[in-house]
Amino acid sequence: MAKARFKEKKDRPGADENIKEEGIEVSGTVLEKFPGGMFSVELEQRKQLVLAHLAGRLRKNRIRILPGDRVTLELSPYDLTRGRITYRFR
């Protein structure tokens, strides 16, 4: 019987290093819609503008986002002016 050449990914040393960092969850209001699925969102806590795109789950389920909608978004830990819209409030 042939011996397995490589171990599974989870067994390799350093496999935990590839885990992505968590985003910062904030809420805001959509101000403007841009072509290509981008949105300008104003944060509630501080009056800062963020450029955000739709999360895959919202895109897959065809959730419409319009200016004036309240949304939850996940900010990138590296660039606080970019984010991903994860939820639209009714």
C-alpha cells in the first residue's frame, strides 16, 4: 500500500497563519449607489464616508440596496475607508 506523500492542510505546521482577520462591524446609511455594485455609506458613530460593496450572500439572494437604506457593514482592518455590506435593515 502506498504511503501518503503529503499530510492534510490542517496538519501542516503554520496552517493557522492563513486565517483572515476579522472585520470591524458598524452600521450606517447608504448615501449613493455607484456603477459596479459600489456604495457610498455614512457611518452612524462618526460621520465618516466609506466605500462599500455587497457581500456575496446579498448578491446571491438579489437583495436590493437603495440610497437611504440602513445597513450593517464590515470594515477592513487594513483600510477603514473600505467595507462590505453584510445586512440591510427593513
